[in-house]
Amino acid sequence: MEFSHPGPIMTVRRAKDRGHANYGWLDTRHTFSFADYFDPDHTGFRGLRVINEDRVRPGAGFETHGHRDMEILSYVLEGAIAHKDSMGHTETLHPGEVQRMTAGTGVLHSEFNPSTTDPLHFYQIWIVPDQTGLKPEYEQKAFPEGERLGRLRLVVSPDGTDGSLRIHADARMYVALLVPGGHVTYDLAPDRHAWVQVARGSVTLDQETLSAGDGAALTGGGSHPIAAHERSELLLFDLA
């Protein structure tokens, strides 16, 4: 007996339906269950466990805290992050830079907005590693606007392809900046899955309009065109 392939399937997660918490110093939106927000229907997608959109007021931030056995990515949209960790790193992360931290056997870190006047707006992403007990690692890299403009720029991969940061998981992260009318197409393998997160602006993915904060899960392979209605910024994750 032969079974036909179901073909591409898209499931949209609207910005307004995300979890939300406002602590005064932090205004945060959770695509998936996180901290005090729990939704049994949205606990992650494949290896993706956290997509948080965080806005941090000037001079505030996350005090020193610990993580284990998670791949943690940060991508800044506006402002800057002052990072310190128990591995001895003291770094500052700016727009267009990607931070990758392997929590592994355990790491302590803090993330602050160093500005006294400007807010910080960034995405925090957690991906489940392919093994536990890894040695903690830290890495960051700038990807200039010219590398992200009008294309899906690979910024994270399992093998560091094309100058990307190396992650301990079968996952790839791309970022793209699109001008009004600009477009890109992503060809998804039949045995892979993808998550598209619109960070800014508004785009059409296949036939669906997605605005800032919206996300969409893609399964079943296929060629997926993305066209911008305005200047837009998006993140795309290719997952096992």
C-alpha cells in the first residue's frame, strides 16, 4: 500500500496569544511555556524550548543566575546587553550580534542593559542540546547588516558552516533583513521542520500575513516564499 505525502503544513502562533509578564524593569513575551506561564499546547517546537521577546528598561537586567544543559542564544534588536559569566567572560552584545552559550554542566551569568537612557529589546532562545553534561562554552559574533539584508544569513549551525556560531544540537538559525517588497525563499527538506519568528515589520509567509511577534511552524517540506510588506526582520530555525 502506498501513502501520499501530506505536504507542507503551517501552524501560526500569533503575538497576542503569547504569554506575557511585566515586572516593571522587564516586559517579556513568551512564545512557549516559560517561568510562571504554562500552556500545555505550547511547550516548545521540536528542539526549540524558549522564544522570549524581552524589553529591559535602562540600567536594569537579569541578576546572576544559573542554567544547565541548554543551548542559549541571544539576538539584539535595539540597545545593548552587558554580559558576565562564571567562565570569565565580560562582553557587550549589540544589534546584529548573536550570542551563544552552552550551559552544559552549569554556568552562572548576568545580562544587563548598560545604558542609562536607552531601552534594550532582544530575543532570548533556548534549544535542547544533543547531549547533557557538556563543558560550558561562550561565543558571540557580529553579522553586519549587509550580510543579513535581502537574504537568510546562517548564524548558528551544528558545524559552524559559513562562519556561523557552532551549537550542540541539530538546529540551524538564520536571520534576514528585508526591505519593503523584498523577498526570500526557504526550501525545507521533507524530514525537517522550521519555525519562522517575525521580530519586526510584517511579511507574507506562503499565503499568511505575519506581523511583529508572530511565529509559524512549518512541517512537511516544501518551498516557502517570504515577502516583506515593510522593512522587516525575521529569525528562521531549521530543526530535526
